[in-house]
Amino acid sequence: MKKRKKKIITIIIGLLAIAFLGVNAYLVNYAFVRDSASLGAPAAKKAKILKKDQAWLKQVSKQTWTEKSYDGKLTLKATYVPATKKTNKTIVIAHGYRENSTRMASYIRMFHDLGYNVLAPDDRAAGRSEGTFITFGWLDRLDYKKWLNEVIAKNGKNSEIGLFGVSMGGATVMMLSGEKLPKQVKVIVEDCGYSSIYEELGEQLTAQFGLPKEPILTTASWLAHPFIGFNFKEGSATAQLKKNNLPTLFIHGSKDTFVPTRMVYQNYQASKGKKELWVVKGAAHGMSYYEDPSAYTKKAGDFMAKYLK
């Protein structure tokens, strides 16, 4: 009887372990593997504006730039839209999670209309770029350093560069801010970026699946590491901002539940450079521009213009 009971307990423990590993494997696949999860349709207000801006992007004069990832393993692509009137000022735009440069058409058009050159890369594992695993901005930050050097090489050493990103793109430019950047980079505008990969995954684990962060995220980080190339607990915008001395505008919707609004306060407080905070009343995640394009254009445009002289 005791042997049978012990055997049953062993089987139960084994089944629980298998189930736990299954949860971890599902999380890693769902979160990090290219095209393993649906992006979903944008909100109606966004969809209407974005459709027009994507049509504009399709017909505007542009170039495709090509670069190798920082480790030389992947070929990356970017859309470059030169300003109508020649300028040495360029905005580099980082896109959101499971998005690509075409989904940033509204922002590309906004900055183009303001008179800037615009470079909008497709991150690794996105759009036309190679790669299997999404890295939530952490490895992308090192790829963006190469894009910055490419802007300077093509547009001249007198280039002045602004960084801009939304959602994961916002986190990407904040993570980039902690690196040693070319002197040509002058200013950052980030919109609804998360404080860290760990915190954002934890939010979604609870919100979407009703599961606790731990111990799942710790074991998932062990499982993911060999595939994505880093421990995702390292990927922190807040930590990088502590090394940031560039002027930065932080934008976030007051009703953002996907990247909770509280994260913008953590990021704002961490940044060491000149900074401004704009919490857009009533805006959900990634909707601050689409709620009021004119107000957004003025706020972001004025901030960029202040430092891109």
C-alpha cells in the first residue's frame, strides 16, 4: 500500500512538472517567436488614420536601407524617407511589438511633414528583416546603434538625430539611451514604453492567463536564454535610463492597461537628462497620437525642434 501511494505521488509530481514545463514552453513561444501570436486589428480610430498614412507611405519617395545586426548574424531592412527639402536632421523610429515599419506610417508621415528625414527599421524578427526571435528591444538596441552609424555615414558627420519609439519601440529607444551613442544623437521622444521586459511579461502573464509572475518567469528566462541570446530579466529600460543624459519626452496614455501607466513614472524618474512628461488623458495603449494628431504633433514636434537646431 505504501509503495502504491508513493508511486501515485511520484506520478502526480511528474505530471505537475511536465505541465509546468509546458506552461513555460508556451510562454516562450507565445512571447518571443516571430508570428507565433496574432497582433490583432487596431482600434477603429487608429485603423482609419493608419490606412491613409500607409497609402501615403506606399507612394512617397523612399529608399530601402540594409544593415547587418550587431552580431553579424542577421540581415536587417529599414525604410528611409528623405525630407522634401534637404536637411541634416533625421528621426530614427522604432516600432512596437509584433509590428514593423509600415505600422509606423503615421509617425513617419508626421515627422516627414515636419521637415525631417525619417529612418524606420524593421527590427529583428519583424517585417523584411531576418530573425526568429523577438527580443523586446534589448538586443535591438545594439542593432539601432548600427543604424545610427549608417545615418551618419550616409548623411554626413554634421547629422543631427532624434530617436522616437512607441510601445516596444519606446522601450527600445530608452534601452538605447543607456549606451554610448554618437554625438550626433541629440534627443529622445518615447511613447508608452515599458519599464522592463520582466515587468511587462509579468503584467501580461497575469492579465491574459491569470497566472502569477513567479516562479514562471524565472524558469521561462532559463528556457528562453539559449534561443533569444540573453536572460530577459536583464532587459530594463529603467536601468538604462539611469545612464541617460539626453533630453527625453515621456508620453503615455492615462488609460493604458497593456503597458500600465504607472511604468512611465518609473521611467521618467530614472532618466538623468532634461525631461518632460505628458500623460494623455483618456488614451489607451499606443493611442495618444490617434486621439488627437494635431496636439501630439505639436508636443512631439516642439520637443524635437528644441534640440535639433
